[in-house]
Amino acid sequence: MHVVPDESEVMLDINNLTKIYPTPKGEYIVLENLNLQVKKEEFVSIIGHSGCGKSTLLTMIAGLNAISGGEILLDGKAIKKPGPDRGVVFQSPSLLPWMTALQNVLLGVEQVFPHASKGEKADICKYYLDKVGLGDSFHKKANELSQGMQQRVGIARAFALKPKILLLDEPFGALDPVTRFELQQQFLDLQRDFGKTSIFVTHDVREAIRLGSRIALLVRGTVEMVSSPAEFQLAHTEEARAFLACL
């Protein structure tokens, strides 16, 4: 089952995407002729078993991984390299531990908004840190923050860059259940407030259903089905049934 958005609404258009790695034993095909369209302000959850190509797909959209075949278009322009129009949040926030929360966010803001004044840049950082619940922690060093707080800094950093699309690779996977639930809700609120198009990679079917407006199921390097969360729960493909058995 594939739900295809109206072409006029599509922000991200992935056509026949292929990723091949050479190995001593021959070519290893990670993604093969993958097609996916994501419309503006949509939140697409991508699920699949380990090794199906979820993270590879995300890094290719981010421009961090070369394309072997096909194309990825963002607002009609082919993605060839990383750019500030794509904000990325990984499972590990990758903060500089000796810098404060504010300084870690400021690193990206200074690159994306070089002509803003020092005060304007600081205000952008403080605004998004406050939005993720760190209004009292601007000047705490990253190594003084809990894992959940560090991930909040990573989310604030991604939003502060004001990208066209957010790419999230299991950003809540390493958190305890309570913090994970809180951050999921906080991110949903931010996504809705700012209307960000988002692609969210997870192997957790509950998380995919809770967060996504659509769910894309990857099987052996290609998209087997794309559906709404409600339709996914009624799906009868073998892979969908396997995921639903986890509920």
C-alpha cells in the first residue's frame, strides 16, 4: 500500500534510490530502487528491522553518504552534499563536553546566520533551548547535563538552524522510558508549532505509530508499504504483522 502525496505538496522526492557498497565478495546492495515522497509539514516514521537500510537512507538524505543510483530532490533540487536546509538529530547528540548548552547550539547558528548580530544569535539559541525545557541551563556545560538534557540540546540545535526538513535517527533510543516519553511529546509539540517536515527513523513500532502522520515500512532495502498509522495497524503484509506483534 503506497499513499502518494499530491505533487504540488511534495518537499522531499526520492526516486529509484540505490546504495551499493563494494566488498571483497562482490557488491552489497543496501537500498535498491527505493521511492518515497514526503510532503511539507509531514512527519514520516520509517521503520524496519536492523540492517534494512533505515539509517543509510537518512544519511543519504542528509548528504553524508554518496548515492549509487537514483536521486533525492529537496524542493526540486538534487541533494549532493550536506547543507543547513537539513537538520539532523542522531541517537547521540554529539555535543562538545567542555562547552555550555548555549555554546553548543551557537556553533551551528553562527554558521547558518553569519550576518546576524551577536545578540540576535544568542537570542535564537536561548529561544529554542527554552522551548525544549532548558531555560535554566543555558550556561551548564554539556558534561554536566543528563543524557536526556543533552538530547534536548541536540533537538534545540536542529530547530535553531531553521532547516526545511528535520532528519531524526532514533534520537530517543538511548533514554529511559519516562524521559523518552516526555521528549517524544515535546518534539511533537515543537514539530506542530513550527510546521517542520520531519523524517524519523526507529525500530520501535509504538514510537512510529505515536509520532508519525505516515509510516514507511522498509524491507530488504526498499519501501514495502506507506500508510497512515491507523492503516498500518490494519495491514496484512508479513512484515507489518511481525512489527504489530511487538505491540
